Amino acid sequence: MFTIVLLEPQIPPNTGSTGRLCGATNTRLHIVGRLGFELSDKTMKRAGLDYWNHIDWGYFPDLEQYCENMVKNETFHLLTTKSSHPYTSRRFRKGDHLVFGSETAGINEAFLKKNWDNTCTIPMDNPHIRSLNLATSVGIVLYEAIRQIHVF
């Protein structure tokens, strides 16, 4: 099983859609740090439909502690537009954490620098587009990870 990690998400429907995707793929979801919404937000719940009881998810309010524990104990991949390594060049294994930053700020620059060998990106052809939607990015990378381990 993979774990999707959303660091400080700001847009409730992205978190809801990600939760729904995690439920469909039996993937764990960790929501971490300061959020741009309440976990009871109706738009988040609406995007996840009535599946929240079927999703393995948790909220971790302390961003620093979560990241510190993850670095010590987990294999992780940091998704960022700043990396030049495509996500398709990464080798994903069961149990890996796929980490995505907030829609507005991405992953903290200092944390990226300390863990640069763990970074990868989703290549985009149009230089005028800065980034993809968070939920879309999660779907792209998660299904590549699943494809690599042949879960389906």
C-alpha cells in the first residue's frame, strides 16, 4: 500500500478528490500541517462523496515532526516543479510515501534541498503553465506507482 501525503493543502475539493482516489486504490492518505480549510468543510466532503468511512486517512497537525519522522522511517518521493527528474524515472515500491506540497506554495524549499535526491516532477510541455492541479498530479503519480508494482 502507498501513502499519499498532502502537506498543508489549501483547496478543499483537491483534498476531497484525493481522498476519493485513495479510497478507490486502497491507498493511505495523510493530511499534514496547517490547512486552508476545516476538515469538516462541505466542499471537501462533497468531492470525496460518502466514501470517507472507506478511506484510510489521518490528519497530522505538526508538519515538522511529521516530516522528521518520515525522513527517518519511510521511503518517500517529493513531487515538485523544481526538480528535473521525471516521476517516470523513479522506482516505486509498496509502502512508499508520495509527497505533494500545497497548491499555493509547494513543498518547503529548505526541506526540498535537504532531500533533493528524493525529488521528481511531472514534465509539462507548455512553459506558460507553472503547475498542474494537485488532485490531478496525485492521480498521475499514484497510477504510475501502482503500474510499477502491478497491483491491478
